[in-house]
Amino acid sequence: MTDTSRNGLKWGIPEILRLQREHELLDLSVDEIALLHQRSPLSIAYKLEQEGFARNIVDGYKRNASTTSERRNTRSCYK
């Protein structure tokens, strides 16, 4: 399970600049950036779009999140 202890906390300018560097220069995936920032991949995707660093990235993560939760619900039925 990933550490998302920073979810809900305000984004500071240094963190936003770091996000841009990791996305544009280091070409890290959203999942890798989420681990580094201790935030969820969906929150990273939202921030990338909000800051203009990426386009149309959130829809893919919304689909992945709903598919994952559906799988979790299915698994829990068989326990």
C-alpha cells in the first residue's frame, strides 16, 4: 500500500516546482511521482492538469481508480 499521508495538505511552491521537474525533465510516471510526494496518483494527475503541465491525464486515472475499487469489492465478496 502506498503512503498518501500528504493528501489534503496544501501544495507549496517548492513542491509544485518539484512536480514540474519530475514530470517534464525526469519523465517520471504519475505513480512514481505520487510515491515521492506521498500523495495519491489521482491528486498528482489533477495537479499536473491544474498547473498546465499535462493534459487529459485525469480521465485515465479516474478509470483506473474505479476499476481498482471494483476489483477490491469483488475480491472481498469471496473472502
